Amino acid sequence: MSKYRAALPQLAGRLFLMDGGLETTLVFHQGIDLPCFAAADLLKDTEGTQRLAAYYDQYAGAAAAAGLGFVLDSPNWRSNPDWGARMGLSREALADANRRGIALMEEMRARHETPLSPMVVSGVVGPRGDGYIAGAMMTPDEARDYHAWQIGLYAETTADMVTAYTLTYCAEAIGIVQAAQAAGLPVAISFTLETDGRLPSGQTLKEAIRETDAATGGAAAYYLINCAHPTHFAHVLEPGADWMERLRGLRANASRRSHAELDASPDLDAGDPVELGRLYGELRSRMPHFTVLGGCCGTDHRHVEQIRFACTATSAAA
């Protein structure tokens, strides 16, 4: 059974860490060829699963050693039907990948969780399309029906919640929240932002959060920002504003490059881990309710370590 589905501990105000850029770590640091950039492909055999376990062990172990909470996001960002079809997976094989992802997170929780370090298992959902481009858009009803299959699988496991990452437009977020509501799972929504601080659809972050909340009765547990450097979005944040209280998580990119530049680049821009940690600390000093913190593209354990250093120092100073 789920440990925390009824009351997510990351909503209580203490600091929770997340991992870094899983796919960029596997591809650029470990030299693994991921079909469709899908880390879940490694779940198909023992060797790949062990490689994923070693990746999560490093992050969860560090959080436990520091006495901090941790959100165990399953490696299933591209485990929905469209991406599964691109990988040549049957629906049965795709369902198995989702279940295996949660089982691996449960293994990590059993290995690392302590009374001082609660660990939340999150079933990850990604966009139907690309996480950088707002291409063909679904209506909220279409998005709800589409994502209900994967979210329904998570509801049958010990997952505590669902987290949807790299969403590029509001209607898909609304549909995902509605599907999670129907499945009885708490859900967090994370929007991709461009260098101007807007969603790829052109909508502002404030508008996207308010519209999603208005359409769903504020059902999302919280919101996050992903796939952008802090310098891309710091200027759109409004400390003290009502919509800002809904924003609790950050998964920033290591690089200041645009999404187009990152897509075209043959190398990994890992940026400056110390600088990234400092920028997180500065944001959290202005908005202490930012308590769910990890990395996105280009980040690894070094970046999350610096985020931890900077944000625990910010907490101590407060």
C-alpha cells in the first residue's frame, strides 16, 4: 500500500530533494544509447535495472545522510502509449515498464528511508508529445482520457503520487490533474519554461497555474518549474502573490542555453554546479515555500549537492 498518498510529507514545509537530469546523465556521462531518450528502456533487463538503481542510490543515499526528505521519481517520463509505440513496445510491455519503475522506487525507499528522511514514491508522467515544443495540442478532455491509462497503472501500485514533467501547454496539465483525481492519486504539475520565462505555448506561468487551478478546483498538490535555467524565470516570480504559493518545486537546467540550442548541441553543457546552487539558495531566500528541489537537463549529483548546501544554509539562516 502507499505510505503517503493521504498526506504528502513534502507539503509540510521541510526540504525534499529530487534527483538530477536522469536521461542526460545516462546518455552523456555513462554513454548509454537511450531509444527515444527513454530511461525506462533500461528496466527491460537486470543489467539496466541495476544501472538505474545505482543512479538513484547515489541521490537517495545522500538525502538520507543529510536527514532530508526525497522524492523518488520513477524513470517513466516516456512510458505513455505514443512514446511506447515509437519504441516498438506492446501495451503489455509498456504497462510492465511502468510497474517496474514503481517497484524500483520502492526498493530505493526500503533501502534508504529513515524516520528523519521520508521518501515519497512518485509515478512520473511525461507529455504526449515533445517536452520542449507545444506542437499538436489536446483538449483537456482528450488529455484526461489519454493519460488515464498510465495514471491508472500507478494507482494500482504503491505509488504515493503522480508527477507530470515538461508540460508545454495548459490543457494537457488540466487533463492530467483530472485523470489523477479520478484515479485517487495526488498530482504535481511541472511546466517547461523558455528563456523568457513563458511556457512553449506562449502562456505565462502565472496564467497557466491559475487556469489549471480554475479548471480543476485547485486539485493539484503543487506546481513545479522544469527545464529552464534560473536566470530564465527568476524575473517572472512574484513573491507573496497568491499563485506563487502553489509553486513549490524547481528542477532547473544546468545550462543557460535555449531549448533549440540544447537540441542542436552534440555535447553536454553542465554549467556551474556551485553557481546553480547559489541561485537556488537566492530563490529560496525570497520564497521559502520552495521546498521540493532537484535538477533537470545537464544536472547530476554535483548540482543537487550544491543545491542542498545552499538551501540548507538558507534554512539555517532563516
